[in-house]
Amino acid sequence: MVLSAENVLLLGSVLLFVSILTSKTSFRFGIPTLILFLIVGMMAGVDGPGGIYFNDPKLARFLGIIALNFILFSGGLDTKWESVRPIFRPGLSLSTFGVLITGLITGLGAWLVLDFTPLEGMLLGSIVASTDAAAVFSILRSRSTGLKGNLRPLLEFESGSNDPMAYFMTISFIELILQPESRLISLIPRFLQAMAIGLGAGYLFGRLMTWVLNKIHLDVRGLYPVLVLSMVMFTFSFTEEIGGNGFLAVYTAAIFLGNSDFIQKKSLMRFYDGQAWLMQIVMFLTLGLLVTPSEIIPIIPEGLLISLILMFVARPIAVFASLAFSPQISFRKKVFISWVGLRGAVPIIFATYPLLAGVSNAQTMFNIVFFISVSSVLLQGTTLTTVARWLHVSVPERIKRKFPVDIELHENSQSELVELDIASDSKAIGKEVVELKLPKTALIVLIYRKGRYMMASGDTIIQGGDHLLVMGDSKETIGKVEECLR
């Protein structure tokens, strides 16, 4: 079947619906949702039951760029600067030096394993050098296991900020292959310029977005998401036009906006969270349609070997080298960070650049990159919780499933409303609420116990398995409550 204007909406709606239904049960079997989106796209493709013929790398790259913009924007909106500040330096090291080391070691492995020239090997290594924001954000935020200390913000910051380095390396090696007279050292000033302009533009546009949202006072609330959408796309395209990195600008602007006060903040964050999921589905479905499974089978042995080099050699060396001067990050945490080197759709999008540039062996590169991304999410994504537990870097996370209420605090409020479980070994078990010595600015609003909801009073005795709805005047207060209930 060939896509046309008459059937694209019908097929698109069916694929979206199937993808969403599939994601509902995916984690029950331990399979990351993103892989299922890819599988749905492949099943609908030319080698699957759907028989849809789609062979347009240019369109796939265009859709991927749009999708990645909004995935990064949503991730940046949800990134709290107070969480990022302590890990900014190690995160920046991972997203620059870590990507460089990963790309070089993987490229060396690709050169030795495949019938590639050294530059072609380095190009392949560059394409898969960065972790994928969509994969990391979706998997970390959909699991019911928390991570100790600043592990989660570090991993999310790395995945959101390391694409510019991989992008620069990919474009640079393509240029070196196509123009042998070029020298890598001459490309470094261009990278520094792109990073500097991207950061500067992101900061300025983030401030501009905040100012516009607070000053424009639209009469129709539904226009606010449209307004932000226009500013996001302008941020990316304008930054690219002046020689900066648009992805970095969008992510930086989103972090600044998300940590500022502006009207319609909660509704806009909710909207863009949903849009990020839509963009992930569209991106993975498109890439699933683009790949031809019958062409993947012949390269499985080489692809598997390069995947193992990336997972067990290149990524760990890059992590330990990048964090060598970060003593606050323990050995166990570094091992876990090494394992969360998830590759997803971004490397596949970058793999379309050699295809469009006419690089020799570009189709083989694309197929190998696709295999590496799938194997990474399948192996690493499905074992994150287990590995975190083995390394003792996981903690029970606040879960939000017992209270059928949707309470939104005022946008400018510093108060926190959270749900906490009482673990079986909690020191609070058997004590009355008054004996817990909770902070004066904290209140147990409601208790869920054995299928019943009950009000909490001073003489209410806490039991194992209780689920509490707690309100505090700040994050610090909630932290003290967690300590009392530990």
C-alpha cells in the first residue's frame, strides 16, 4: 500500500489508536512502550501485514526534528533547576566529553568489525554516541522505582543536552567523508559557536516566552498552547538560521520557562506532556515504517557485536572518564549511569543524514543504527529496575494511584501535595499521628487503608501498608515528613 492524501489520516489514526492500546499493557510484560511503537510501525510497513510502502528519509528526518523539539521542550519544562544545579558540571561533562569518548570508541569498534573506512566507522560511532531523550524521559518517568540522590535529574539532564554534541560529530564526519580536504580541527570553532549561540538564544527566548505569556492576556485559554507552540518552533528555526544549535536552544528555553512563574502553567505543562507522547508515537511509528526488517536480518551479527561494544566498553569508559572528578557520585551510581545509556529514535534520525548526503555504506549504517537502538532499549530499558535494585541505588517512589482526587494548588504556591506509602519496616508503624513529630507546616490530609478512606486525627495509629495524602508548605517540609515516616 502506498501512502496518499486520501488514506494517510485513516491509517495514521488507526496506528495511533493501536499504539496507545499497546502501550497500556506494555510494562506488564516488561517491554518499553517505545519499542512497541516501533514494532507497530514495522508491522504496518512493507514487510509486515500492513504492506505500507514508505521510503522517504527526508520526510522522516523532518518529522523527527519536529518531534524531538517538543520532546525536549516537554522534558525541559519538567526539569527543576534546583535539582539540576548540584549535578550541572557532571551532567555537562557527560553530555560533551562522554559523548565524544563514546563515539570514538564505538567508531573504532565499527571500523574493526565492519568493512568501513576509519571515517565511516567514526561516523557510525558519532550517530549512536548520545543517549536518547525520549527513551530516557519515558522509561524513567513511567517506572514505579525512584533513584537515590540526584541520579534521575543527572540522567535526564544528560539525555536532554547531549544531542548537540552527537549532531556536531555526525555532521562533521559526513563533511570529512565528502570533502577529504577538510580538517576536523577547523570544525571545532563551528561547534563552539553553535553551542554558545544555542545557550544564549535559549536563555533569551525562555525569558521572552515568560514575558509574553504573562503580558498578552488572551481571552481564549485554548490559544495559550498554540502561542507557546509558535514560540518553540521560532526558537529552533531562528537559532539554526543564525548558526546556533536549535535543539539546545529549545531545551534551555524550556528549562528557564519551566522554572519561572507564568499564567496557565499547570495546564500548559499538562498539554505539552501529552504532546510529547504524541510526538514520540509519531516519531517511532514513522521510523518503524521507514525501516525494512528484511534488510536488518543480514547485519544482526555485526550489529550485535557493535551493540555489545557500545554497552559494555564505550559507554562505561566514557562515564567513568567523564565523572572522574566527581567524587560525590559513587562507584555504584557510575555503574548504573553506564547502564542507562539508552539509544532510541534520535540515533535513527541522525542516521538519515548520511542517507540524504549520499555517503557510501549509508544504508548499512542506517540498518545497524536501527538494530543498536532497538537492542539498547530492549536490553537496557527492560532491566533498569532490576539493575538499580542490584546496585542499591533505588528507593520506593511516591506513587499516585490511591486517591481519586485531582487537586491543583495555585500556580504561585510553594506548597506540595504528595502521596506516600508506609513501608512494612517503617518506624512510624504502631505510632499515633501525634507521636510522629511531623513538621508544624505539614498535614496528613487523608489515609487510604484496606480499601477505605479515613480522616487522620492526632490519635490515629499508623499501620503498615497505609497510603497517605500529605500537604506541606515546601519541598523541604515534605522531605522532613518522609524522614519521620521512614
